Amino acid sequence: MMRAIALSVACLALSACGFQPLYSGSGGQGVAQGLAAVDVPAIPGRGGWLVRNALTERFGAAGEAGARYRLDVRLDDALEALGVLNDDTISRERRILRARYQLIDMATGEILLDATAGSDAGIDVVSSEYATIAAEQTALENLAKEVADQMVTRVALTLRELDEQGGIEPSDAPPIADQ
């Protein structure tokens, strides 16, 4: 009986805090439909291929024909030595994946979101070159998923805000291609 009362009180407190479901549409078009209408052009490099695949999988993209928005992405993938031993051999590396991205309304050309996402991972460098290369590639795959998740969350929040307010102020930032 006490559990039921505690659960009821917790539910009431949670409903009063202002949390709203992300995918509930207040206008005619919800966030899920907005995400499906995002086109992600090709991103150069292996990391770009991984990020683009993760994004299109998470967006559930309808393809270029049904696209209302375009997500332009520029990646910076770096691998740097983190731990150096006395004999100048590297014992640890850090892989860093950063993305600058812009959500563009294709009908108006307005930049609705201009943001960055990024993550990094530590990699042990072992005596086997194959094992080290495999660890570097696995780190890139995992980082691509993390960065894509960050981007999808920001895009979803932007689309929800756009849906609720009937439009948001476009960014003054120049398009990524122009920089």
C-alpha cells in the first residue's frame, strides 16, 4: 500500500515539473515526421560515412524526395598521442571526433540550427599493430554513433521548438560550405 502511495506521489511530482514528451506534436506535424524529413548529404571520409549512416538510421529518412530540411555536416577526426614512454613509443592514443552541423530549411534557405557535437575515446597502443588499428576503427565507429546521437537530439529539440512556436529565428551563421 505504501508503494502505491509513493508511486502516486512521484507521478504527481513528475507531471508538475514541466517535462513533455519529445515526440508529441502540438501542431499538425510532430517531431517524428520532421526528423523523417531531414536529408543528410554525403560527408567525406570514413568517419563521415559512419556518421551519415547513423544519422539516416536514426532519422528514418524518407529520402531526398520527401526532404524538407537538410543537415550539412563537417567533421574533424583526429588521432593524437596521449601517453609517451621513455623510449619515445606511444602507449596511449586519443581519438577525437567533432562535428559542426547546420539544419537548413530547404524551402527558405534559412539556417534553423548551427551547432557542434563531439566525443573522444582513449585507445591503448599494444605491440600488435593489427590490434591497435582495430581498436582505432572501433573507437571511430563508437564515436560516430555518439556524435550522431547528440546531433539527432539537438535537431529533434529544434524541430519541437519549431513545431510549438510556428517557427524559430534563423541563425546568422554563414552556411558551412561558405567557410
